[in-house]
Amino acid sequence: MTLTLDQARTIIAAARALGREKDMKPLSVVVLDAGGQVLAFEREDGAPVGRFALAQGKAYGAIMVGVPSRQLGVMAAERPHFVASLSTLYDGKVVPAAGGVLLRDAGGAIVGAVGVTGDTSDNDADAGIAGAEAAGLVGQG
Amino acid sequence: MTLTLDQARTIIAAARALGREKDMKPLSVVVLDAGGQVLAFEREDGAPVGRFALAQGKAYGAIMVGVPSRQLGVMAAERPHFVASLSTLYDGKVVPAAGGVLLRDAGGAIVGAVGVTGDTSDNDADAGIAGAEAAGLVGQG
Amino acid sequence: MTLTLDQARTIIAAARALGREKDMKPLSVVVLDAGGQVLAFEREDGAPVGRFALAQGKAYGAIMVGVPSRQLGVMAAERPHFVASLSTLYDGKVVPAAGGVLLRDAGGAIVGAVGVTGDTSDNDADAGIAGAEAAGLVGQG
Amino acid sequence: MTLTLDQARTIIAAARALGREKDMKPLSVVVLDAGGQVLAFEREDGAPVGRFALAQGKAYGAIMVGVPSRQLGVMAAERPHFVASLSTLYDGKVVPAAGGVLLRDAGGAIVGAVGVTGDTSDNDADAGIAGAEAAGLVGQG
């Protein structure tokens, strides 16, 4: 399946809603398609201005490597040189910290990724997973 | 004034609405703040996948140089070497074609830019201007 | 639909077969998926060693902009500054010359692109189109 | 001797065959010539989309430094700053982890490298070595 803009908007809305419900700091949320290309993005008022790149890096690294960005963070602690090389391979767009959540369809195929940044990494990932579920997808964060 | 996410969403919605009304091809629309940082983006279904960079380049060039991207297109035809240097100065994020529309408040101050791509450059700019007006701003395209 | 490796191999084999049938110079053929990511590549013996980048640039530009690379060549002649900006936007991976052929499914959706280089640009495009047809796709070159 | 496309195809087929036999995860396999230029590549269905760069980085680093990428991983653990500089020298195309296997002819000369990614690094290297042997070469992994 191909992720639609409506799905991407639903994901962003639900991620932001969880942020408000849990009183998180202002969130920035990007949705990438299965090829890592940007589909939609929103940065909440009060978030630092440079958050697009951070949200994109979480989601892009997840898509390129095929694992949630949380796992890239674990790999970075164990093998920093390897994750450094990933960053270079993927044009610097790899952020090894939780918040980059793979979006899978019912069959398990990766259809895109959502990248969230703003609060703690764990909360960022929770917001992304909530977004995935709202769009009828499984979020692997 | 500082552009809000709600305004950005209004701009994108109104630009897309004009696109549907005029039967334009699928649009991609980005809104940048006064510093050129990404605030919101949406890519309509059926648009080529790489459209984020193109929309961003129209709006970013406009913000950095302080003129609509249409004018950068005129400059590029007259002085290609100068616009080539602008592209290099601004990390390649300069697209010299109409569709990058400056957003001005009632006092004339630049508060951001909207970048639209998908249809003819003229139509892209019209959509951006419609977006600006819907948010109570003046669009200079 | 998602392009499979078997389809990509069929495309490459058929493009190369046309090259041999028409006595073209050694061909290099890449197949990219709908997101512009590399799926398969072959460089025939005797081709210049740097042909991967050239084949990729034809196909990648086509995917990112949503038009065959032949059309990017026409645009480059008319508006060189615009195509120069596309090259910068897409990491230099834009070759504005025929041979980058969009792959469309029966419904018209872009599912990838094939990039061919080695002979004349027209022959390169013919080889890519032959490849598309062999895989049950429509090649737009 | 100069590596041929037929040899490269044999290497890829044999590496993939070992992957299927050992029930490895979907593999991506690149073959580079003695100059580090891409000769052939295949990405199996289900592999993460960004695997070309990873496969290439394993093989390219091996060719440029003249050691298997496994050894670059050992060097990276001992002298991370040195391997970081290699990455910069070689355009970021250095992945310090097993799976980049040097291809040597009967006389011991390096004729190319195969880069495999998808399963554990050790399994990746085993697949590359199997590919080398199938083509009548010695794989140093």
C-alpha cells in the first residue's frame, strides 16, 4: 500500500493530540513515505525553529536502515563508528534516538515512518506510535 | 508578528483548495517562517515524490533574497551567474521560478514564505497567494 | 504496486537484449524503486567505469521531478538555471538527457524508473522502454 | 585480470543462494571492480530501501584501504579517529563492519570487492565469500 496524505495528516494530528493530552513540550512531526521522501510536516508553536531536520533525521534513518531510531541509538552506544558511517552514507539524515517510528501495514510491510521530536525521546516515540495507530497502521518504535 | 502553525495550516489548506477548484495537478505546499525554517508541509497524492525540496527551494530563495521566486527567475535569465552564486550561498535551496511567495503582515514586514509546486509556475504562485490571503496576510508572488 | 527484484532483473535483461540486437555500445542499466532507491544495476563489459552515476542520474531525476529525463533535457535547453537548481536540490543526481524512463503500472502510477546509458540518448531510452514492456509495465521515455 | 559482468552476476547469485539456504534475512549485494566502481547490484525484496549505500560502503572501503571491511571494524574500535578520517577521505563510502569482501585472483591480485548487507555481519561476509568462490576467485572477508 502507498501511504496517503490523509493518513499522514491523521498520524500528525494524533501524535500532536497525545502531546497535548500528556502535556508534552511543543512537538514537531514529520511523515515520510516508504522511500524516505517527505509527505507532511508540522511544527508546533514554541518548538525550536530547527526541528524539521531533527524529525526528518529520526524518520529517515529508520527507513533507510529498516529499524526504529531507538535501535539506532542502542547501536550508536555499542558501535559508535558504525552509526557514524550510517550518518555519512545517508547524507547526515540519521538521528540515533527514539522518536523515529516505522509505519507497517497489516501485512508487516514498511509503508513509511513518522519522526517526532520535542519532548523526551520516549515520549516522542509514544506520540509517533499513537499517530500510527490512529491511521490504522502499526507503529514500531 | 510570528507566523503560527495554525496560520501555516490555513495557508496550505487554501492553496490546495484553489488547486482543486482550478483543477490543477497535485500540489505540494511548504510554509517557512521568517528565518526560512520549515513550519508545515503537505504533498498531495499523485505528486512526484521529490517535491519537498522543490517547494522548499522556491520559498527559501524568496526569504533569503527578500524577493518572490518569480523575480529570481527573471534575474536568472538576465544574470545566470549571479543566481548560480545565490544557489551556492544558500545551500542549493534556491529555485528561480514562480511559486515562492513572500508572506507580509499588514505593516509590510516579511513574516515567512509559502512555496508551491505542481502545476504551471504561474498557477503555483496563484495558489500561494490565495493561501496568504486566507490567513489574513499579503502574498507577494 | 511495489516493483520487485525479479521485475528489475527482467527490465535490465530486456534493455540489454535490445542493445545487443541493435548493436548498441555497451550499456549500463539501473532500476530505481518509486522512492528513487536503487534496486538493481548492471554495467556491461567495455562500458566506461563511471557509468553507475550516469545511469542513476537519469533515472533519479525522472523520479524526483516526475518526468522522463528526455524532458529534463528540453527544460535544460530552455531554462538552464531551473534545471541547474534541480540538480542541486537532488544532490547532483539529475542528468538532463534521454535514457531515464519512468515505469508506470496499468493504472498509470509511477512505480520506479529505469536509467540507461551507453549509446545515443535516443537508443538508451529505447532500451529502457523495451525493458519496461518486458516486465509488463509502461515505459515513459 | 579484469572482473567481468558475468562474474559479478555469478557472485551475486551465489551470495543470494547462500542467503536463502541459510535462511538469512533479505540480502543486498554489490560488486565493485578493482577501481571501486559499481559493476552490478541487487537488492532482495523485503530488504530496507537504503541498502545500496550500505553494501557499497562495505565494499568501497575494502577496496580503497586494501583490507576486508571486517578489519576496518576492528580498526574503528581501536582507533576511531583514524577510521573517521578514512570515511572523510573516501567520500563517506566506508562502512567498518564485516561484509565487504576483497576479491582476489589466483595470483593474489585484488580484482574487485563484493559488499553484502542484510543479516548479521558475519553471515553477510560468508555470503560474499561464497559468491567469490562461485566465480573462481578467492574471497578475503
